[in-house]
Amino acid sequence: MGTTSTAARTLVLFMLIGGGLCVAGVLGLGLALPFAFREADRSMTIENTSGRVLLVERAADPARDSPLPVVLAVATEEWPVAGCTDERLVARDLSGSVVASRDGVCAEDTWVVTGQGLPPAPEHSAGPVRADQVEVRLTVGAVFDLSDRTLEWARALPAALERTRAAARASGATVEGPFLEAHRITFYLRGPDPAGLLDLARDDLLRPAPDEATAWGGPRRGAAPTTGPPSVLLLDPERGRGSGQRGRQPRY
């Protein structure tokens, strides 16, 4: 009888010890998981004080057509990295000009890109519109909430700008931009025909297509409005490319 009682007490003791170890293990795992995820999510901070929107990517991609990480930096962004690498990063403006570069990337480092030695950031010169022309203001996305499609569009923008300006010259139109206005990438198109300007935007400037693009048309001889409902929603993220959804119709 005494032996049975001792065995029972020993069994209970082992069960208590085992249960305690299990509880301690669960608690330890719960405490360790956040740190493990934090370690996996480490990144380098990019501080952009240049006054222009910057497209940051790895330099080891001369064709610029592979799905490498791309960051569009307006103020402060994060570049994902675990530990340190010897990769070279390049920061370009949206016209494709190299603004800065960096050799070596380490988690928890900070890369500050300044405007030192650069010309002032481009701004729209709102001059008078000729009597035989109209102006269309085109905006693309909100730079603080860009999709992968819009990032790919920004990556291909230098070639699209060259193509668009060549087509504009052939039709007697002009294209100004990109500018950063109200947290949106903005262009100004002028030409004799508003429909032709919208076609120019759809067929040349917005290829590959971003998720969203909106156009405001001004009256004949007048500047395009900067407030109010848009004239045309060129690209609607809810309805797909070239929805042609219209708001207030401008008078030409």
C-alpha cells in the first residue's frame, strides 16, 4: 500500500513537472516569435530629402526588366534586407537620371539622399495656354499607396516619356512632367485637340498601365483645373484599364 502511494505521488510529481515545462515552452515560444518575425522584417531606411520622387532599385539589373525590389521614395521608405549585402543601389528621378548611388546595404542603416549638387526639383510653369490649344492635367496614383503595377509603370516611365514626347511633337502637342503635386505624380499636356491628348496619354504615357490615372481638361485657352471632379477617369482600379468613366465634362 505504501509502495502504491509513493508511486502515485511520484507520477503526480512528474506530471506537474512535465506540465510546467510545457507551459514554459509555450510562453517562451510566444515571446520569441515576435523577435523572429522582427528579425525577418529588418530593413534599411531611405530618407529622401532631394525634393523629388526617387525610384530606388538594385544596379545589377541593366535590362531593368526583372522582378527585383523597387522602392518609390518620397520622404522615408524601407529597403528590405537581412543582415548586410554588398549590392549597389541606385536612386533615379522619374525621368531616369541618376541622383545618388550606394555600395553596400545593411539592416538598420539609414541612407540619406539629399539634393546637394542637383538643380532644383522641377515645378510646373503655369504659363498662358495658346488660343488654339487646350490643357489636360493628368495624375497617376497616390505616391504613398502605390501598387506593384504602378511601380512597374514608374520603372518604365523614362522610355514612355521619350515615346510620348516624340508622338506629341508629331501632333503639335507638348508634354510637361513628371511633377509631384498633392502627393500625386502629375503631367500637363497641351495640344489642339482634347481627345487627341487623352489618346496620347492612354496609348503612350500610360504603358505599361498603372492602376489609376485621372485627367482634368481645361477650357479652350484656359489652364486645366487643379480641383473639382475629374473630366475623365482614364484608368480605374475598380473597372480595369481604359474604363473611360467620365465625370464633369469640360467645355472646349
